[in-house]
Amino acid sequence: MGLGTVIRKSKYNMGYVEANLDKPWKWHYLSGNPNITWDIVKANLDKKWNWFNLSQNPNITWDIIQQNRDKPWDWNLLSDNCMSKSKNNWINKRRLKHIKAYQIQTHWRHYSCNPEYKLAQRCLLRLYGS
């Protein structure tokens, strides 16, 4: 495994890189590292980012691309980029929304149907009278 593969797959973050700027970083490989986010790139635009590899980075979203059309994106690679981190975040938010709705429904059913609770007693009295 070459050094490029190690950098691309490693857990380096920009803080580590910034603390060691004296090292000969291969920005070509760092650009494709999934730990490198757009915020990091935007804060360090003076670095030699490789837009070919950034176009493959899973942190890139269509919103980022639309807001930065002036950047030299590789459009072929962008069309192949599944943008998995953005997609997973969206799925997790939707899943959480459904789970919370289900929990609310379950609690409502429990408290409105169990005669031990005053809410259920009032509901039963309203339905069936005294």
C-alpha cells in the first residue's frame, strides 16, 4: 500500500495537517480523504486542493456545487459521486422523524386508552357517558 493510499484512507483531519504544515503533504490525496469536509476546504482555499479528487469526496453535496460553480469541478466524477455522507444524514433525519412520530402515537394511545390515567377516563366518559 503506497503513501497516497494511506493518506486517502487514514483518519487524518485538517487540525493534524495544520499542526504539521512543515511536512510535505500530498494535497492530491488529502482532497479525496473522507475526513476533509467542505468547511475545511473553504477555510483553506489557498492550499493546493485537487479538484479532481474533491469531486469524488463523499462530503461534497449538490448544494456545495451549486454555490461554487466557479470552482474547477470534474463533472464526470461528480456524476459518479454518490455523496454518501449527505445521503446518510438525510436518511437518518427522516428515520428519526418517523421514530419520534411513532413514539408520540404510542404514548397517546397508551395514555388515552388506559383507564388508570385521567385523560383516558375523560375520553371514555365523553364516548360512553357516565
